[in-house]
Amino acid sequence: MAIRTITQNTEASSLEPSKAPRAYVIGMPLASMGLWMALLAPALVVLAIKVSEITTPDTRAGALSLVAGVGAIVALLANPLFGRLSDRTKSRFGMRKPWIIGGSLAGLASLFALGLATDVAGVLAAWILAQLGFNAALAALVATLPDQASPSERGRLSGLIGMTLPLGLVAAAYFAQLFDNAFQMAVVPGIVGTSLAIAFAFTFKDRVLTETRPPLNFREVVGSFYFNPVTCPGLGWAWLTKFMVYVGYCAALLYLPYFFTDQLHVAESEVAGLVFQATLVSSVGTMATSIAGGWLSDKIGKRKTLVISSALIIMAGLIVIATSGTTDQVLWGQAIVGLGLGCFGAVDVALIADLLPKTQSENAKTFGVFNIAQALPQSLVPAVAFPVIAMGGYTALFIGGAVVGIIGAVLVTRIKGVK
């Protein structure tokens, strides 16, 4: 089939887009970084500081757990739901632009409310609205990749996108340390981040949906959180791979501080510094291989091989951590994990884009469902971690997670239709 450009007047169809414009290649990763920066700044420090300001030392831990936990659930549900709404948006401005702009502005307004909140209920309400707004923008933003980029360049672009989360994390931490109050820590990175996203929304020609679709019913709303693995078996195997790899990754990520104190007998006063070092070396590794992995997958045209190899590198890093006897060995393990994670994140997104149905009618919704595969392990791993730790310690938890991830990597071989 000939490759043609999907212009602003093109209806969703089976036609693949041509090469993405330079403005899109530059602007889309910047917009993604901006949205992550705006969302991660509160998650990193603002929520903890704000809750401490309005609670007592005896109640702040519980209040923070409530706010963070509810926010995580909202994010888990919001991404695929808003993705489906984006897929069905009939606007002369396009399918994605209204959600990128509207979600960004709603998220920013919520950050102002968060900074001004005077009780836990206010913080909780503001954080829920922030999660809704920014996840709406992120869901629409990532769906522009298959809309705008040809298959031959999706790996490279996915690599750039894969760098945006760690870069957003670093940028959020940078802005947070510039100020001494929660309001400025939340609002300033929010203004900068949403400005990048909104500016990007005015630089690309969005797809315009011309067909009329009936309003969503209850069944279709529920359908926003899954796709049929029977009719889309490749997507089903890819989802399971992503889920199992992140189960392994989260096993070590969530319990690393306790591994330092309980397994390596590190003083609690030193744990924060070590966790920061571990995060830093992992992020450096992620950024180093994200672009390279995406570019290589475009060059050789073999997504599955790189997904498998990068997933195995992540699990090798987890085994190094699990068998560590020193903090230096843990840091080496984290570096290995980061190297694998950067390539996996980039090529995995490109693989999913290649597996999307040619109708392109539910791109944003499908990416949202894959977001569940990445986020759900953060809730499920703690549920099974306690008995595993009780029987075999943190070493057993980390190695068990690595085994799950290795199985997930092998499942990529079941995907048909792409290399």
C-alpha cells in the first residue's frame, strides 16, 4: 500500500502517515517531558510537604498514603478512558489537540488548587483533578505517534519519548529545590511544563475525525480498559510481556530501601542518599539506551529481538541486585537495569504502534490500556511481596521478579506479523 500523509482533512483510515515533520520530532518529546515534569513535581515532594503543613506528625503518613494511593488509582483508570474519548473526538481542531490543551490547562489549574489547599480533603481533590487533567493530555499526546510518524521512524521517536520521563523527573527535582514552599514547587514547574505541551499542540496538523460515531454507552466505557486479545493476539502478547517485565522491575524498585537496611545493614540515615544514587545511575542508563535502542530497531527492522534482549538485560540487573553483598554492587545492578529499561521502553512503544489495527480508530485507547500494564504491577507486587519475603527474604523477591520478567520476555516470540 502506498504511504500517504494523514493531513488535517483526512479521516481515520488504513493509510500510514508519511515521515513526521521536524517540528513534530522536536516538539513532541519536549511536550512529553513538560507534562511529566508538571505531574512528577507534586509526586516527588509537593504532596509530602503540603500534607506535613496541614497535619500532625502522627497523622501525616496516613494522609499521604491516602492521597497518593487514590491518585494512583485515578491515573490508572483515567489514561485509557481519556484515550478512548480522544479517539472519538470530532472537532475541527482535530482528535488530539483539544485533549492536550484542555488536559494541560485543567492539570495546571489543579496545581494552583493543590498549592492553596488548607486541608487533606482539598489536597486529595486537587490531586485527583491533576491526575485526570495530565493523564488526559498524556493519553492524547502518545497517540499522535502512530498518527504522525511512519513505521520506519517510530523506534527513533519512541526512544526520544522514552527519555522524557527521567528527564521530567530530573527537571521536577531541579525546580523543587529552587523554592521553599509547596505552592511555588507545584505551580512553577507546572507552568513551564504545560506551556511546552500547549505550544506543541499548535505546531502539528492533527487528524480530524469526519465520521459520526454514537455516544459512548456503559459497555463501551468499560471497554476502555481492555482490548480483545482474540481479535488482536499480537497486542495481547505484547501487553502480557510489558506487564510481566514491569512486575519484575517493580519488585526491586519498591523494596530497594528495605534491602539496604535489612539485607545490607545500612544505617537509615544513609538510605535516602543511596536511593538517590541508585535512581541517578539507573536514569543515566535509561537515557543512554533509549535513543540508541529506538534508532537501532528502525535500522534493523527487528523490534521483537530488541524487546527480548533488553528485557533480559533488566532481569540480569535485578539478579545482580538480589545477590549483592555491598552497596556498590547494588549500584552496578541498577546501572544494568537502566541500560535495559531505556531500550525496552523505546522499542516496546514502537512495537505496540506497529501492532495497532490499520483502521487507527482506537490508538489512544489502546496505548492507555498498555499504560495499565506498566502501572498495575505497582499495586499488585506489594500484595504478594510479603509472603515471598517472609519465606526467602528480599533476595527471593528480586530473583522471583526476575524469573517473571524472563518469562514475559520469552512471550514476545508469540507475536506474529512483525519482526
